[in-house]
Amino acid sequence: MKNVLQALNAATQQHAISNQILIQSAICRALPRNAHVVMDNLPQSIMASLVEATGMSCDFVVFEPLIRKYGFKLADMFAQAGLPLLCLGAECSTLRITPRVEAGFSLLARAPLTLAVQTVDDALLGLQRINWLAFERVDVTFLNQSINCVTQHRPLISLTFEGSVTSLLQWCEVHHYTAVDATLRALSTTSTASQKVYLFPDQVLLDEVETYLTPDQISADEVLLANNQLAQKWPALCTAGDNLGNLTQKYLKTCTRQYPLATMMATNLYSSEWHDDTEWRWTGPGHDTSILLPMRARGLYRVSLSVLALPEGQERGFVRCFMNGVPVFGQYISAGDTIAFDYVSNKPEEPVELLLSVTDLQNCGGRDLGVAISGIEVVWNLSE
């Protein structure tokens, strides 16, 4: 256990996302191959990619505050991705989403959308198995609304806990769970709130995760690990020829996430197009394209978008980028350029909204086009 704590602490000192990748990969290894995961995350997240690489099934859920924040924008993203919009809350209710309408355009407004807000027990009723509940911003009230699910399925629960740690420990004692922090150290009444917590339903699963996270030949004074050595410390997680191992190794070595264009949660973005091995998506038909990026760990990131082309006849175009409403980029770009900027994530419980705004749109073949994006990449550990 001592070596595990040293190694996970070292990974956290590099970037908090490295710690998350290690633990999530180990959990995916420890759970059965036919396990089912329910996560409060986006399909393009690193966690979703790890779960998919394992071959486990998954349901995506959204907490009520996030739907209230993004409204129709989020509903449209889920609809375009072909995913049901399951809204979770501490109690059952209804949520009415009304469109924002500019003065004089009320007749053109969309009809309001009414969603059912459900507890975990109600939303997941009928599922044959639930092995992992992966949530953000959860308190004891929410956990108490999940008692039937906990009793029937005994899932692992990962969460960012809000509230008194004492109340969480009392809940765990009543329901026979073991609570540990992001380094797998047992929680105590002196632990800080608002941190990543893992609730294990039995010691066997916790022991297996710890075994996978036991690094190879780590010495007592080896505290910091270089990027090019990080993946080598966990041979059981980074096995060649295995989808999960290869993906874990890639994330740990490159500190890079290439987002799949086809499944990006976005609005004002046309469907994917291909030529040979190149994929791209045009922005449009509006000037502003909204893309949600899941940055579920605090820290500094570099975001870059590869510009494949501009509409025919246009050599340059002015592009602005905003992250959660804060301007981060603004200049003229041409085909072949890269739009790049740094961003500090300080609210990992929510996805970050990247707003890409183009000044000029060109009508080509009946479509209003902005710029063609051929890649979206996020990099961490920028200090190395």
C-alpha cells in the first residue's frame, strides 16, 4: 500500500488527470468484462474511452444543474449523438426548458421541452446490473435516494463529495462501503470535503485495484516520475496488444487526448466528411459553434484545433475562441493553421464550453460554412 500511495501522489504532482487515468484504468481492469457503468460524463471523455476499450457497456446521465445551464443546447447535443437525455436529481420532479427568444421573434421560437428529473433508483430501475456509478458533485441526500440501487447492485461509487465528510463516513458504515481518496488512502473525519472519493462495496475489489496500481520496482525516494517513465511503472495496466492497456499507455506517455470528431458533443457543426484518411467537420450554419470539452481534473491544458480549409475562394478568416465565456483566442487564420491556446480548468465537475466564432460565412452548395476543423486535441503536463 505504501508504494501505491507514493506512486499515485507522484502522478498527482505531475497533473491531476494522470492520477484519474491510473485509477480509472485499474477499476476497468478489476471489474468484470460484462460490467455496466453509469456515468455523469460525456461520450468523448477519457473515462468513457477507457470503459469502451474494456468492452463494458455504459449509460450516460446528466445532473439537473447542467441541463438548466445549457438548456436546448445540451438537449440537441444528446439528440445528435443518438443518446437519451437522462436527468438526475435528488428527488423526482419535472424540468421545463424554454428557448431564449430575441424580441420580435417569438413566433419562430421552439416549443418548450419538458424533462423528467429522476433519482438514481427511478432512472436506473430495470437494469440487470450496475457495477460502477461515476458521478460528480454528490451529497448524502443524493446517496440516500440511491438506496435501492446500492442494495441490489452493490456498485463501486466514484464521486466528488459535497458536504460533511463525517456524514459520508456514517453513510458508508451503515451500507458497508469503504471510502478512500484519490490516492486510495482511507477517508477520515479530518479529510477535506469537495475532493474525488471512491466508495468500494467490498475489500476484494479495493485490493484488486491496489494490486494493479502497485508500480514496478519503485523505490522509497522515487517521488516524481518523468512522463516517458510513467507508463512503464504499471505493466499490469499498460499491456501491449490489449485495447485498454494500449490506451492507458498512450494517455500516460503522450499526455494528449485526441477527440473523435464524429461524436463530439457540439452545436452548429456539420456532420463528418472524409477524403482518403482525413476527417473534417465544417462549422455552421451559424457563426458560433459550441463544443463541450470534459476537463475533469484541475490544472493547465493546451487546446488546439487543426484548420483543414476555409470555404472556396476565401484565403483568410477571423476566428475568436471563448472558454466558458472567457476570450482565449482571436486572429486571422488560413487553411493549414492551428488554433491553439492554454486554459486552466478550475471547475472539473462541469464540462468546459468552447465557443468557436467565425466572422464570415460563405454559402457553398446550399450550406453556410465557416471553417473546416480536422482535429481537436487537448494536452496536459505542459511544464515538461
